[in-house]
Amino acid sequence: MRKIGTAPIWATTVPMEEQFPFLKEVGFDCVMLSYFVGDDIAPLYNGAIKAGLEVCNIHGPISTVNSVWAEGIDGDDYIEIQKERINFCHSAGIPTVVLHTTFLKNPPPVSDIGIERHKRLCDYAENKGVHLAFENVEPYPHLDAVIKNVSDFHGFCWDVGHNNVYAPTTDYMAKYADRLTAVHIHDNHGAAWYSAPEMRGDKHWIPFDGSIDWEKYAEKLNSSVYDGPLTLEISLGASEEYKKMTFEELAVKYHKGVSKLREIVEKSSE
Ligand SMILES: [Zn+2]
């Protein structure tokens, strides 16, 4: 049976480093941790391991990635910052770092220096035995350019919620089924102009709270090389319902959603 995981639950009254025993008790096998600039990863990592959870990947910083496509020291700094994440994963035995290739709208165009920096970073990570998984966000050409140009030791992080909102006609598994390395799972109602504004956009809801076709998702996922965990990336910000729930209620609801999805994924692989 596939493993299931989640990022810690953001913005509840229970600090992240105290959440792991309950996440384990509810039935999660693993967690994904963010390691942004200024984050102290050690208490989170230690807490997860102590609770008997695996750390399946970490998310590297995202807000300065656009600098990597332009000349200047900021782009070099970005690479150094990600190297620290790779070093941490290498020493902790975490297999994968998830990265973006752009941040929000209007990144600089794809450039030789950006590709060259990504190649350097990917070589560094491969030498350390750490996979980089580049995630789909807004559909800019940078993602394809990076994945095409780096070693196939590295691959793709399929964020199905972003797929539904930002690029509903793009079949990422048609492109990257053989490079799928990590998944971010969350739900939404897409970006359709005819839905109410509060229902539109990148909501990061629990599976089955939006309208993503999970049967289709399961089929596509099973067409890929990925046999890793099904991992949730949920946010409370876009749901009044979630904000009223306790940490324990949320953890149970997260688990219910991803378990139901797991059943669909398992069934469609038979
Ligand atoms: Zn994501």
C-alpha cells in the first residue's frame, strides 16, 4: 500500500514541532518539511523522527528564485542557499528537495545563466545523492527548460492543485511521467471566471473539498514511475471551515481525505 503524508498543519494553536506524535497516531507515515530562509529545521526534523515519521522531502526557499535567471549576486546567493538544504538532506538521509523555478508573475525570461546555475546546483545535489524535484506553479517555460537541461537523476514535483488552477489543459504526466519524484496534493475549484470569486484560485483545500477529478488523477499518477507517498500540502487560509477546527480535528480530516484518495489510487492500479 502507498504511504501517506502531509506537511505539518500551518496556523493552528499547536506548534509544528509538537504535532508529529498525533499525526503518527492518526495514521500518517511521513511528513514534508519547509526549510525556508530563517527556518530552524532541526526541531521539526527531530520531532518527526522521534514520533516515528519519515521525512520524505523538504521544500527549499522560493521567494528569491527569479534572481537565478538574471545576472548578479542574488542569483548566486540563491544557489548557495539551496546547497545548504541539499547538505542538510544529505546528512539527514532525506531523499528529495522540492524547488520552484519561478516565483509569482513576470519572472525574467529563461536565460543561459539561469540554466547554467541550475545545472551546477543539480550536479552538486547528485554528488550528494539528493534528488531535486522542480514543481509546477504558474505555467512559465522555465520549468521545462530546467528539467530538459539537468540530469535525469532529478525530476518533477507534480502539484495537482496548481495544475488545476494555473494550467488546467496541461497534462504534466504526458510530459514528466518518467521524471515524477514528488507530489503535492490539494484541492480547489480551478480558476474559472464563472465561479464566485471566493471559490476561485489556489485554495490548498483537502482532497474532495474542491472539484479536482481524483479518478483521473489516480490514473495519471499510476502511469508514472512514482511509487512514493501521497503527500498533502493544505492551507487553512482559504477556508473559514478549516480555521474554526482544532488541530486534532484537522489532522483527522486531512487523514480521511488522503486515505480516500489512496483507495482510489490503489484501485485504479489494479
Ligand atoms: Zn506545492
